[in-house]
Amino acid sequence: QVQFVESGGGSVQPGESLRLSCAASGFAFQTSDMSWYRRVPGGGERELVGGISADNYGRNYMDFAKGRFTISRDNLNNAVYLDMTSLKPEDTAVYYCNAGYWRPDFPSWGQGTQVIVSS
């Protein structure tokens, strides 16, 4: 059973940083690309934040994340991380992870982790 458990969210002020974590299980994590998504308040679909290749060499980021967000992974512990710096109020969202590089591999999602950026 595919499972994603996101954690690390919280309430921060603009300009601060957060590290989100995702624990994945139920599939071949070491050979799977992984991505982060988010759903902003009042939003419909989840939007892609960025992805990381299975071999840890490739990364892609959406324009809003470039230069501020970094995705990394730990293949020994089946975990993927999203380091977010210089956070802005418009980064307020629930953040999710899934397998895949440009689109989610699995229809199932975790509960996500809430990030609130507000002064």
C-alpha cells in the first residue's frame, strides 16, 4: 500500500525558513522520482512545486520555487525533503509529496503538512 506522510509545516513570518519532510512507503522508492506539490487556500488542484530524480542528480522547480526552495532525498530512509527559504505569504498552502517528476505517479495522497506564512 502506497503511503506518504508529510511533516514539518508550521506558522512562520515572511522571510523565514522551513524544512518539510516526507516519509514514503509501499513502492520502490529508490528507483522512483519524487516531487512536492501544494494546494493554496481556496485552490482547486494541487500544483507542482518541484521534483527530484531517483538518482539524485536531476531536479526541476517551478518558477515560484527557483532560488528559494531545494528538494533533496535520502534513499536509505525512503525520505524526501523540501527546504524552503525566504518564505512569502503566497507560499501559504498545504504541501504534499508523491512519486513522479512532472506529475504524480500515484492517485493516493498523504494528509499533507500545512504551511502558513504571515506577519
